[in-house]
Amino acid sequence: MVKGMKLALVLLVVAGLAGVVVPVYSQEKTEQQIVASVSGEVLSVDLVKSEVVVKQLKDAVTSTYENTAFVVALETKIQKGDANLKLSDLKAGDKVTVKYTSDVLGKQKIESISVEVKEAVSVK
């Protein structure tokens, strides 16, 4: 009877440790994701789908472009200089840089969208 209780106690301790180690290992895997970026021009913004389509230069030699659609989450940071923007503030023609990560299945998570600030031209 005592041996059975000791065995049950040991099994509970081992199971408890496994429950702590597995989530920590999983968390380390997600932190190793590489952040990629795309720079280009906003072609369209769809507020219903929470989507922005960016036209980027694919090949400078042949002057070919590629359109990429990004689904923007609520927590995605959209900034222009020091100002925080909403998705509805983006418009066609804006020059942007989109930073994102991709999971093993290729699903993108948009981290941030930075809108290029046009510098004022001084007139002499």
C-alpha cells in the first residue's frame, strides 16, 4: 500500500514537471520567429476584411511589381512618425513598411506598419 502511494506521488511530481517544461519550451520556439519586412505603396485598404494591399518592387532589372495582401489585427501598430494611426487612416498611395512574422504554416502576423513621412521642401 505504501509503495503504491509513493509511486503515485512520484508520477504526480513527474507529470507536474512535464507540465511546466513543455509550455516554456513552446514559448522559446515562438520567440525565435524572424521578423520580415516589405516596403512599398498602399494600393487599397479594405476595412471590412481588415486588409491592406501593398505593391512592392519584385525585380528592379525588369521593373516588375508584386501585390501582397496583409490582414491587419487589432493589436497591429500603425505609425506615421510619432503619431499612432488606425487602419482607416491608411490610403492608396501611402508609402509603407510592413513588418511581420510567419508561422510554420506560412500564416503571417503583422507586427507593425510604418507610414513614410514626407519631408517638407523648403523654398529659398
